Amino acid sequence: MTHGKPTSIGGGLGRLERAAAAAGVELLFPEEEAAKHGLTDGRDTLAEADLAVALGGDGTMLRALNRFLGSGVPVIGVNFGRVGFLASVAADELEPALARAFAGDFRVVELPTLRAEAGGEAALAVNDVVARSSDIGRMVELGWRVGGEAVGSQPCDGMICAAPAGSTAYNLSNGGPVLVWGLDAIAVSFVAPHSLHARPLVVPRGLDVSIENRTSDVTVTLLVDGHSFAELEPGGSATVRLGEPPALLATLPEATFFRRYRDVFAG
């Protein structure tokens, strides 16, 4: 799977094809990828795949991890983006790194997902679920509960519920806690809270986070991995919990969480 703009990966696809041919590996392309790159061998099902390769940034990685949820197929990423925290292979290391991956030299990290429910519908997120004001520049008041118990009501621009994979994204830039891979929890943080006492919270599996729009005249938009999922009218509510199945992230053995954290954020 590749970046939405094919030019963003330059000659990355051709390099991947040559690396696969050298390793005796057959490449399978989803139909939308085949159409994007002018190929003729797109397939409806990728169930027979052993490993998914994503060429792009974290957005491409999220799309690929979502696409293969529940399939048992892990996703390894080659970073053609800016941050690329989930993509453990640098673009200039594509050939040697994928040669190792094609030979089975990779480890799989299980990343918990989030299940968002609103209006009788449900969706899974790999990164985060964000409740934010639908009217940019207008503050909203969000009431929230954890495990059915009221925690409070917070005037703010929005609220972030991040899975471990998403804790290093919007949640991190908003001052929320980073969840090390291996933790089974949700990081909850507020966007621009109108308070001196609003603090992030880490919520374990088994406790639902309920969000209620207590604003009298502003709708709240619920975003799942950056895509609009539901509109919460005044009085409307949504629930976020840790979901199943986990996303399967493939990395080279030396690309540990702390090495990625150091290289991306502390370098």
C-alpha cells in the first residue's frame, strides 16, 4: 500500500518490485493500488499475504494497519513521510531492510485498537478518537465518565482518546502521555482546556470512556483516525473503549520503541 499521492514515494514502488524479485517474493496489489499505479493485477482479497508493505508516512501506515485488522497479516512501513514513527524502515534503506523482512527477520508488535460507538454505529481506530468542536474557534463543554463514573465537565476545544500507537501523534503534541508499546490502555487528554487543573489520564482495558456534548449551541464532531465518524448534537454522547482485534505492526528487531522514540523525537 502506498501514499495517496504516488509522486510522494518517487521510485519507491519500482525499488520494492526489484527487491521482491531478488528475494523470490510475489507482490500482491489491492485493486485501488493497482489502479493508482497503472497495474493490471489488482486483487479483491489479500488473505493469502504473509506481510504487508506500506510505502509512505504514518497516514499510509494507519490505512494499511486498518486494512489488515483481523487478517493476521502484519504491516511493515518504509518511511517516505516526515515523522514516520510507525514506519521503521528509512526510505534510503528500503532494499537491505526489506531483504531481511522478506527472509523473516522481523518482529511483530500487537497494538491495541479503539472502538468508538455513537448513534448506534461503531468504528475501530488504530491511532485515536477525537471529539472536537464542529465550529472552529468555538469552545465546547464536554462531560466525561470513566467506567460509568462521572469524572467532570470540561470547557475545551476538544478531547483526545489515544491508543498506544496514537499516543505519539496528536496526543503527544497536545501534551498528553506517551504509552509505550505493550501497554493496554487509553491516553485521555484535552485540547486547549479552559482550566488550570485539567490533566491527562491513562485508562486501562475494561473501563469505557463516555463523552457527552454539554454545549447548548455547538455540535461536537467525532473523528476516528482523522476521519469524521459522527456528529454529537447538544446532549449527544459517544463511548470509546479498547477494542479487538489488535493492529499488527512489523518492525526490524533493532527498531524498538525506545530507539524509534529517541530517533524521531529526541534527535
